[in-house]
Amino acid sequence: MFIKLTDTAKAYLENVCTREKQKYVHLSVKGGGCAGFSYHWNFTDTPEKNDEVLNIKDDKKLVIDGMSLVHLMGLIIDYRQDIFCSVLQIENPNVKSNCGCGESFNVV
């Protein structure tokens, strides 16, 4: 598989979908930010023709934007939680550099 979801990321995304009464959570890459690109999370009612759909659990799915796939190949999504914060941590082998605040990135 070209994108890996850890078990903790699957559990977190499943909970988010259930809480928000959504079936599909959508990940895309948008232009912008000080480094060039940023990740954009939202919900969608249905995947588009070129989107990739990954199973989270049962009827819950992660939809990867088809136009963003080139920037997301080899991606690992993990969910981390500690006393100070919780975050979906994205490890992207295509990233060349990040901005100082960590909100945007530049790719190969």
C-alpha cells in the first residue's frame, strides 16, 4: 500500500467520523503556506473518480484526493497523544523542507 495508517490513526479517524456522523474523511494537499503546500482535512459525501479510498473500519473510509496522490506516495499517518496535546502525525518521504511553524511543506 502506498499510504499507511497506524492502528492508532485508524481508531482516531473512526472516532472522528462517528462523532461527526460522517462516512468519509478526506485528505488533500493544497498550495499555500510559507513553504508551498499544506495538508487539508475535511469530510466528503462521496469519493471522486480519481480518489484513492482506504478502509479505516467497517463503513468508515479515508479518501485521498486523486490530484494530491503524487505528493502523498509513501505517507505514514499516525496518531499521537500525550499530556500536552494530541495530533495526527504525518510522515511524508516526499517532503524536502518544512516551514518553521510546521504548517506547510515543500516537496521534491
